[in-house]
Amino acid sequence: MDSCVFCGMIQGSVSYYKVWEDEQHLAFLSARPNTEGVTVVIAKEHLNSYFADLSDEQLSKLIMASKKVARLLDTAFDDVGRTA
């Protein structure tokens, strides 16, 4: 999609700071964080932005990728009790 900023990131036309990546997902620092380390996890495939409209398989994969990123953030910051 031409107007999707996330698709632009995947295609390389929008810059970002990568935190983590696998074949299907990308995690990057938020451009306007309200807290240090705010990270966004997306699927590399353009998906519906409303989580309840995703298939169970798509949602499960996204949640598992988010869990991996949360664990990375937990170890990167000393004062993190949990990652939301």
C-alpha cells in the first residue's frame, strides 16, 4: 500500500531504528515515544490495523514476535518490571 508508513519501512523508503527482525516481523523504536525504549512490532505483510480482524494465526504470530521483543527490552533496561 502506497500510503502505509509501515509498508514504506519494509520497502526501505521510510527510515527507522530497528530493534529486532525475523522473516515475518519487524520491531522498531517509536518516532515519538512517551517513555524510553517504546518499540512497535509489526508484521512485514500488510495486515488490517484492527487486531480483532486478524486471523487467529496472524494474531498468534504477532503476539509471539511481541513476546520476543518484550524479553529483549526487559534485559536492555535495568528498571523495567514488565513490558506492556
